[in-house]
Amino acid sequence: MSEQVQASRTSRQLQSNMNWRENIVYEIYVRSFNDSNGDGVGDLRGIIDKIDYIEQLGVTAVWLSPIFDSPNRDYGYDVIDYRGIHPEYGTLDDFDELLALLHERGIRLVMEIVPNHTSSDHPWFKQALQGRDDPYRDYYIWRPASEDGGPPNNWTSFLGGSSWKLHEETGEYYLHTYAWHQPDLNWENPKVRQEICEAMDFWLEKGVDGFRVDTANVLSKDMSFPDTEDTQRIQGSGEPFYKNGPRIHEYLREMRDKAFSRYPVFTMGEASQVELEDVEDFTLPERGELDLILMIEASKICDEAEDMWQSKPWKLSHMKQIMRKWLKDLHPDAWIGLYLSNHDHVRMVSYLGDDKEHREESAKMLSVFLMTLRGTPNLLQGEELGMTNAHFFNTIDDIKEQQALAYYKLMVEERGEDPETILGRVLRKNRDHSRTPMQWTDEDGAGFTAGRPWQRINPNKAKINVRQQEEDPQSVLNLYRKMIRLRRDHPVLTLGTYEPVLEEDEHIYAYVREDAQERWLVVLNFSKTPTGLELPSELRAHLAEAECVVCSDEQRASQLSAGRAEIAPYAYFVFRLPR
Ligand code: GLC
Ligand code: CA
């Protein structure tokens, strides 16, 4: 064992005393974080160069987007080697060095694992194509054509179009819940489960502190593959037959027993379309499955059920209902991870805030929001700067992410829909908004690269960048640092109960966080206009002696105790109430 690996493991043991729920996780989308060698692609040495920045931000864990070797059609979510690092990102030595450095500074490293599918270029799949009798055939899911000669059933994939692709040479179809080049692994096969377990073991032995388990609740399918009656749904219409499928809990428990339980790790499961009982089943400690489920619902608040690319306006009262469910109604021992933006959604300030006139205020208000909610928060790189959507994307050629491209192709080329309408939808919601390079400086390559960046840099780097915000004590970045510190110092903000106030209000979002020691009140204006507000009298009475710990306007804070007060667009107040 190298010295680095040894040091990593020792520091991991030290850290295991911290309650893992109190982590504050920083998502690094590696490709877009920092490029150390001028090839235009972010890499592991680039992260090493920014280790001080990460430490100063105050986060306690870093989650790396997939760095596995991959043809990059889905940027690493199409794996060809679960133990190998993509040469673009660096080497295993770079990885060990990064891990040791993070651990030296008390920061955990969470790896991604993609257990549902591999790339069609993975050696297992190539082998499976050799013939129906090949020992690797059963690593994937094969079915003969249906009676009419078409795919085995009518399910659509998450990219739209059939979930099945014909392999002509062997005359059978394979299942792909995502793109055709991401064939689903057959989790019924114990060898597959063993392989994934061993892959995780490889990283755990190195000293990683946890995993984000990609698409964790779709591993077990209804193996009779019935047709769905939901023929309107464009993406993922087979979901009812594999989400939280028949053997999912058995598989996750096996994962825990064989891999996770042997190390002090924490596991974050990505799961779509889950309800309270599902999350309780996945995360109640005595069930021994996952530690938390990442709550997706808030980030999908605008999506239409039948077509995620079509949007409906969102209302604050709806957001409050979502939060009430996950922060108050969920069993107190079950647990969620919270995020507003990640690499699969648009940028939070452009979506829940106002990235034009009130960019700075709304980004700050949202940082206060995320950092005062119950759960384990995940923030996406650049969120701490209030980085915005890429409004400079104009044509389909500006888009690099496969879901948006597949939708455009399906709707325009196959269904003959109006290209302008479809382009409009794709430009609004594509996942590249959150994947543009990190804005370190206002220079040409934004301090991200000395070369030609793999994805265009947002021209607003001139105004929004780390260098400028580090110098400005009032910047979004400095507020984020303060909020992260506050959350670390006051466990009530993570673990305390969540009690909403003024639940019907469409402008003001207010809630109380409380534990045996402390009681906090958070008041946020989610609207672009000044808003009148009157808190319930019980709270007003306490406010007179409260300390406003973080406030957008000190004077206004004192008026809130008196009666009705008018607060500015995107104002925020965090009070510590007397006990
Ligand atoms: C998850 C990932 C997403 C990826 C998909 C398929 O949803 O977050 O980026 O495309 O899984 O692996
Ligand atoms: Ca590079």
C-alpha cells in the first residue's frame, strides 16, 4: 500500500466520528472545473490546483462526476472500465494524490458509481454480442422480437423512442433504459452484482468515503416486461415496471453487506419518482440500504409529466408543498439529500431566481435557502458564484449533451414537429447550462483553460468570476462561505425540525428550524418585487430579542418584529430566536 493510500485511510477513520448527515457536498463536474494541461478539458490535477479554494469554501465533501474511462457520449455515465480513469482526466496516481490532499484537509471524497448500465463499448457488452451462448450474454437483458416483429414491448427510454434495440446478427433485442449505447446490466445475474461490488471495493480500498449511486432505484425490472398503457409519455414510459422494482431492496442490501458495511462510507442514491414510503424503505437505518436519497422533485418543478422538455410555470406554494413533504412529513429517521442545481438541470439562479436584474440578490437568497433546509445539501460548482444559464446558446450545434440532442432529433426528424418550437424547449432546458466551464477569472479562458474549452465559456465571466468575488466582501461567494460555516457550526440547521410558516404566501417563504438547544427563523422573499409581510404574533414576540445572524437589510430586520414590514426583492433574514 502506498504512503498516500495509507494516509488517506487513516484520516478517513478519524473523520468517521462526524455525523455523515451533516456533510455539505460540493459537486465537481470534473470536465468543467479546471484544466491543468491546456487541452480544454477539466482534469484531476486541475482539482488539485484548486484545493485551497475548495477548503476555503468550507464544504466537507466533494462528489466527483464520473471519471471512469468512457467514450463520453454521456460524459462518463457510459462506462467502459469501472476501475480505470479516463486519460483525459488523469491517472490513478493523480487520483490517489487528490484523495490524500482532500483527506489532509478533512474533506471527504464521494465517487460516482453507475450500476444500471455500461457503455456499449464496454468489453462485457462487446463479448455479449458474440452470440447467444456467450458467457457474457447474460450480463445484459435480451428478448426476442414481439409477435409483430417489433421490439419486445412498447416502453420508451429516458431519451424518447423505444427502450429496445435490435442486434441483427443474433436476432434479439437488448434493453436500454437510457440511450441505445447504454445497455442495461442484468441485475438478476449474480455475476453482474458481484462485478459491481468488486468495482466499488476497488475504490473503497483506495480510501474513498462514499458513493453517489446513479439511478439507484431502477436496477430491478419486472422481468415479464409487460406493455405499458401509458402510451402518451415520451420519456421513460416503462418506469412503473422498474422504478423501485421487485428485487431492488434485496440488491441494495446485498450491496451494503458486501461492500459498504466494511467501510465507514456514506451513500447517496439518485432516485426518480419516489414517494415518502419509498425513501423510508431506502434510508431508514435499520433497513441497511442507502444513507440518503437525493430529492429530485424540486428541480423538476416545471416539468410536464408526459414530456419533461415542456414546462409549466412554477408557484412558490407548490415548492413549499414539496419541501413540506420531504422535510417535515418524512419519517424523522429517514434522510434526503437536497439540491437545486446539478449537472442534470439548469442553473438555480436562472430557474428559481432572476438572473437579469436581481442576479446577485436572488443568488444570495437561494444560498441562504439551500443552507438552511433540513437534509444533506449538495451544491453544484459555480452555484457559489451565482453562475447563470448559458443564454448565449442559439442553435442545436451549441448543445453537447445527449438527452437534448436526442429529443430534438426525435421530435423534429422523426415526428416532424416545428424545429423552432423544439429548439426553444431544448435551449431552455438542456443540461449544458450547468456544465459550462467554471468562471475563475475574466480572462479569455476564464482561468479554466489555456486552450480551447470543450464547451463554450459564458461571456458573463467578465462580471461573474471567482477572482472578483474573492475581493468583494459582499459577493455571493463570500455569503456562501459564511452560510456553509454557519451550517457547520449549528447542527440545528441540518438536523433540526422544519416548521413552515405562512404556507399559502406566494412571495414569502418562511420556516422555523428547531432542536433541543436552538430555534431559528428564516424569512426569504422569493419575488422580484418588494413584498409586504406580517409574521404570526408568536414569532414577532420572539423577534424583539432575536439576533439577525444573516440579513440582507439590518434595518428592515428590526421592523419585522413590530408588525407589517415591506421587504426588498429577494431579501433574506436568518434569525436566531431566544430560547
Ligand atoms: C443520471 C445522471 C445523468 C445520466 C443518467 C444516465 O441521471 O445524473 O447525468 O445521464 O443517470 O446514467
Ligand atoms: Ca485537461
